[in-house]
Amino acid sequence: MWRAFLEYTRRLDWILLGTALALTGIGLAAIYSIDLSRGGELNFFSTQFLSLGIGMSVLLVAASWHMARYEKM
């Protein structure tokens, strides 16, 4: 199990993942700031944060599949 996890992390494109997370963090900070300036609830921020969680889950599942699975589709 540990060996499979190490192999999985070795195959990730860390520069692309880090850049995407940095841009997402900047976007979340901007949405948070806009929600605070309107006063009241954080409607847009919570929706975006939930979407980030779902998107990251899908990304990790899709990245764990071998390329041969995509070719068969």
C-alpha cells in the first residue's frame, strides 16, 4: 500500500498542481474579500470552496487511473 502511494505521488506533475492550487487560493481570497465587502453571509465563498473540494476529489481519482483506462473509453 505504501509503495503504491509513493508511485502515485511520483507520477504527479507537482509544478502544475502547485500552480493550480496557488491560482485557486488567489481566487478564493478574492471571492472572500468580495463577500465580506457586501456584508453578511459568505454565500459565494462557501459555494466556491465546496466546488474546490469536489473538483480536487475528481482530480485525484482521475490522476490515479492509468492512461490505458482512458484509451479504452
